[in-house]
Amino acid sequence: MPKKSRQELLWRLLSLVFGAVAVVLVGFSSWAGINLPLNVRFPVPSPDGRYFAFFDPVRGEKIEGQSRSDLVVATREGKLAAQFPLSPGTILWSGDDDLAVVSTQHNLVTLLPGLGGRFLILAALPLEPGSLPAWSPDGTKLAYLRPGLRGEALAVYNLQQPQTTTVPLPADFHLNQAWLLFWSPLGDELYFLNDESDGVALEMAQIQTGQVAVLARGGNAWGPPHLRLPQLSPDGSRIYLPVQPESVVQAQTGETIWKLPGSSNALWSPWSGEGLLYYERHDFPRQLFAHDFAAQADITVLSGVPTNGFFSSNGKSYFYRERNSAASENLTPQLGS
């Protein structure tokens, strides 16, 4: 057989094989519901690891012309805890094993308190389109943005006394494409980003009084669709600001406490459980540093760190990757002194 004919036959065989594989993958994806968005496709564990929540497509059933899915809550042992017909969305666990499910359109949040392992649908709350709610540290309250007469309104739903309270913000203050970040540890203050004419501001609101304070301004560097957001330290006393130059401010006043050294970047998960801030320096490759705020000192945490590596410190796991690095070398990380 001529060489050209053999090549043509080989290409035909490869085309048939790849075509068959594609058909099988499409069929499997349809059967397994892999057409669902990434944020609803996989089980989401509760903070204490007792439960998993996920969406299960129901084959052959539709609701209002849409394929039906069930929200399934199961224990880590595999025992079914609850199952409800609910459209897929973003799953948010509280620290007290309560659930909030945000619709894919981000205009509705459904609350499902745990009640000692017996989940039920308590309320469905309207959301300002595009926003996400935030659980309080004790898991008893959910802060969310809802449409109001004057635009966006900040509200808090109390699960212990099922009702919504609107935070009494000043009459001359306006929320504009706000993005809720986190609560204070005591649950009496809420931090959020708010759009201004010249950028985005980090602001703090008192839940009871509605008093608002501007802590910092970050130009256009914060908030969705950006990935880098301000992050609160574990004790709630400091906030890391991911804007050049990267810095740490006092959580109540916005006063700058410390700035990262030049040519440095904090990790994506910058805080340790003890309140150290982890960062990398471009002038010291394959090393990881931390700033100790109590001692006002910088320490070397790891050296000889390979690219794209994982390490664990103070009970938290971190992902470490050098920018624009060459191929990874087989090096063993060493703890710094």
C-alpha cells in the first residue's frame, strides 16, 4: 500500500476513534449533569465537616420548562439529611450548619436552617441582582443587599427571630454596586466595598445605628470581577488591603499599620491562624516570609520552596507559586527559623 494511502487510512481511523470518544463524553456529561456550573456541581462541605450539600439533576423531570434539580444534604457518613426541589445556585454554609443558596441569577437567596440536623426551607429573600449575602460569625444572622425605594438597601435576617431588619444607613449615604465582605468578630459591624465616582471604597457600617465609616480607597483594584479582596485577620483587628502598595490597616479606623516591602505580594490566603501575614518577595525567590505584628518583625517561614507547591502552617493549607518561573525543581521545603 502506498505511503499516502496508509496515512489517509490512519487519519480516518483516528477521526473515527476521536468521534466515538466525543459521543461517549457528551452522553456521559448529559447523564451526570456535568453541564451544571462549576460552583454547583461538586459537594460543598459544612465548616465542621459534618455535612455535604450538592445539587442532583432529576432525569426526565422539568419545572416550568427547566430541568429539575434537587438540593441534597448528606452526612459525611453518606446518610441523607434532607432533599428539596431547588434550582442550582451558590451554596453558602454558616458556622452553625445553616444553609443559604443563592440563585444563579443572584437575585434570590433561600435560607435552610439546620435545626440539629433537620433542615427545612425557612425563607426566600430577594437580592440586589449580582450580589452575595454574608453570614455572621455565629451563624445566626445573614446580611444581604436587597432592592429598596432609594436603590440598594442593606438588610439583616435573624434566624433566631425569623425576620428582616433594614440597617438604618444615613439619609445622605448611598450604596452603589456594593459587595459584602465580612462581619466583625462580635457581629456588630459589617464591612463592604462600595463604588464611588473615582473608584471603590472599603467601608464599615454599624448594624444597630447604621453609622458608616470609610476605611480605605482602592481605586478600581477591588471587587468583582477582580479576585483580590480585602481580608480580615482572624482576631478581627486588622485588614489586609490588596492594592499597590499592599498594606495592612487597623480594622476600626483604617489607619495603616504596616506596608509590605517593595517587590512583594501577599499570598492569596494571607493570614495564619495566629495573625501572621504571609508574603513572597521577588528578590528572594524560593522563600516565604511572614510579618509578626506583635513583635513588629519579619521572619523567614520557608526556604527551598518549589513552584506550584503546597504547605501547611498553623492549621491552614497554602498554595505557593512563583510568578514567571521556569520548570519546577525537586527541592524540599525547609521551615525557617
